[in-house]
Amino acid sequence: MKDEMREKWLHTMEIYDEYERKIAMLRAQKRLVFPTTEERRAEIIAETKKILGYREELMPTLHNVEELQKHDFGTYTVTQLRYETWNGFYGCASFFLPKGDEKVPLVCQMCGHGDEGRRAHSYMMMAHKLASSGAAVIIPDNIGQGDRADEEKANHNFCHTPFYCGISLQGMIVMETHAVIKYMMKHPRVDTERIGACGNSGGGTLALFAAACIPEIKVISSSGYPCEFTYILMKERRHCCCNLLPGIARGPEMWEILSTFAPKPMLLEQGRFDDLIPIDYAQRNARKVENVYIQHGCRDNFKFTFTQEKHPWAEADVLKISQFLATHLGVAWDESIPCEEILDKRSEFSVDILDRSITTAECAENITGIKMPEGTKIWEIFRPKFEGREITPDEIMDDLGRGEVMRVLAQFECTVKEL
């Protein structure tokens, strides 16, 4: 091995090590303060919104809502919706509505990553179980996912423009989801006192932040994500941009954000053989959240459970989560409800979005009034440092087999950024 290569390897190791120690130090400096007072709860919510770049003045309102194709499944109908959130920025959703005239609860089902978006097998199964039990369900495609995904994944996975604009991709997703829920609560059939939410993986991320940022939700389940931010963000690989949270190492941990939902009912659920979120981390997070519910005197409103499954929702996950939501939303639940028909029809639920919508980057620039120079790299937004000095790509290894090292280091710098 050439001397220059050895030096680059050594220097890259030094930089990685410094970030490991810095993140560990930030964790060690945090004080243990339970969010059982309204003052502490408000602090956590404010810190969370600051990290997300969630700002009331940027909140969109659903408009130009169109009802497209509608399918009848006997006890309920499914309508495909297309709408604008921010001006020129189009979204879509599947709306499951039980037949009848009575008021029904509404569940917002939050999607994770996957090429099919809201039309994925497990999401259709979950929505079918809930709608057949008597709950309305709205499943929006997240920004840049499902029918909103471009081939280069530039509208989601690689979209770092929001960070340059002083917000975040996850913050945009949370704000947009809040707007969807607010709009659906105006539906004449929806009981506004019975609003639920659930999500897995990236949807579990969204559900975690929704627990703090969307007060209209009365019962929630998050799965395939709740553990510890530092574990997630110290992974030495390229993250999807929705996973990047500026300054999170200085802010609240997952258990604190989730705890702001107490005393309302919460289910944390995890696949025991999930290769992305280790069960031990999930259990440690759950133990901390459970203690807050105990301190509130509402232990029965919190539940942690796991299945013998992997990361994606399997039928066992769908059954546990749908039963929890149905119970706390006051509707009947029957695990034997077959769902072959909805699974056969889901391919017909696609909605044309990309031909009419501005990009995520354009939307971020429009709503903030900040323009990112063309060609800006993520490490030019979050500039990696070593011993206080900004580093350059030519002094370190380019790729260690898990993506550009400069991008990984930029993710670390994003994590430790000053709030």
C-alpha cells in the first residue's frame, strides 16, 4: 500500500473517531429530566420543531382537492385523492370510508420507504382491516415516495435542498401530514375526537414526530424506528435525507419526544428480527417511555410488543397494531377479515402526480424564499471538521464501501450541529 493511501486511511480513521467521541460526549452531558410537567413537555416539543424546521408560518393547507377513481369493497369504499399542499406541489392519498351515515374515527396511516408507496401489500392489508372494522383510513404518499417518486429519487432520498433553506425534509413531511389530517377532520363523517395514526420504518419516524407535533392525534402506534437517534445517525452509510435531523445529538432523544404524547394511548411495536433496528435498543427506548406513563399514572395507556418478524410489516404486525387502534378508537375488530380483494385491486390506485408538480427542492425554495446554488453538495451545507478545521475530500478516503465518506461525515456534522 502506498504511503499516501496509508495516510488517507489513518486520517479518515481519526476523523471518524473524533465524531464518535463528540457524539458520546454530547450524550453524556444530557441531564435526565422526565417530561411529566407541562413546562418540560413544551420544551421538548419546541426543541423538536426547531430541529425539524417545523414552523407554523410554513404550514400548508390542502387545496384543489380532486376525487379520482373510486372502488367499492362492500362494507367500505376507497377513493383516490389528488391535491396541492404548498402551491404547485402535488400530493395524493387513498381514502377508505366505511359505508353508512354515522360518525367514524379516522386513522392516518404513515408510509415508510418502498417503491409502491401507499399501495404496498402491508398498507393495503392494514387499511382493509381497519375500514372493515368501522374506521376511516387515509394513506398519503409521503413527499417523493410512491406515486410522487421520480426515477433518480431526487425528490426524496437525495433531496438536501431543504437543509440549505433552513428546514428539513422530515419537517416538510410532518407539516404536510399535519395539513392532510386537518383537512380530513373536516369530512362530515369523521369524528374529530377519535383520530389515530400508525406507521412503520420511515412511517414510524413520521409517527414519532407526529406524537409531538400533531396534537389532533388521540392514539398512535410507531414501529420499525423507535430506538435511539445516536444509534441511527452513527451508522456509517448514506442515509436517506428524511433521516437527517440537524442538531439532534444536542436535542431530545426518541423516548422524550414520544413521551410528550402521554397520557394518550401509545403502542410501540417492533419485529424481533429487524436487521435495521435491534430489539435491545427498541426495548430500552420503550422502558423509558413506559416510565413516563407510570409517572403520569396512566400505565395502561402504554404498550410495547414485538413479533417474530423482520423490518417490514408482516401480517402479525398488522394484526397487533390494528387491534390496538380499533380498541382505543372504539370500533369492533375481527382478525379473520379476509383481504384478497383489496390486494388484487391495489395496482389500480395509481395517481398521476409528477407531470404536474414542482420538485421537492423547488418547493423548499419557494416556501422559505432561499435559493440553493446549483450543484451544492450536502457536505457544503454540513461541513465536516477535524480538530475545528474544515476538511476537504482530497485528504480522506473517497469511499469505504458504504457510500461517499464526505457524505457520511456530513451526516455526522448534521447530527452534532449547534441548535
